[in-house]
Amino acid sequence: MVLFGIAEIITGFRHRFFGLTTSPGPLTAYVSAFIGASYATAGVFFLAMRKWAASVTLVLLVLVIAGRLVLVTTGLYPTTTARNSIAMLAGTVIVVIFAFHVGLRRRSFP
């Protein structure tokens, strides 16, 4: 999660990452940086392996999913190419998988 968050931050400010593009402009950069920071912070909290930290992680991951939806619905992340659309879908699925994993592991934490 930490690495994916850092990648989101980089993508936001560079507007390009492994051939994927975002709309240029400061709003895209700030929204993407917020999403990336939330994603990375979720990873750090999860490493604490405590129930309360897992709960915070889940909230942050929900923010990441919501932020990704905002990027797409406002046009800040263009889905005009199949590559961008698939990347957004795959990235969101990965966040959802992390959320399920955290939810399942949360019960085993002290």
C-alpha cells in the first residue's frame, strides 16, 4: 500500500506514469497527491497490526476508492483510452482487495 501510494503521488505531480496519463493542472496533482498520501498512510497504519489501526486503514482505503471515483467522474483522470480505463479499474480493484484483506485480518489483531 505504501508503494502504491507513492506511485499515486508521483503520477499526480508528473501527470505520467508508465505510459498512463492524467489531466494536467494543479487540481489533478492535489487530488492525486491526497489519494496517494491516504493510500501510503493506510499502509503504514496497517503495519501497526492493531485493531484500531486496521480500522483507520479501512477508512483511508475507502477515501482512496472515493478519490479515484472523483478523478474519473470529474474528468481529472481521462478514460478516453482503453489503457487508462483498464489501469484505473485494475488499480481500484487492487485497493478493494487490500480493503478485504485488512477487514479479514483485523479480527486477528490485538
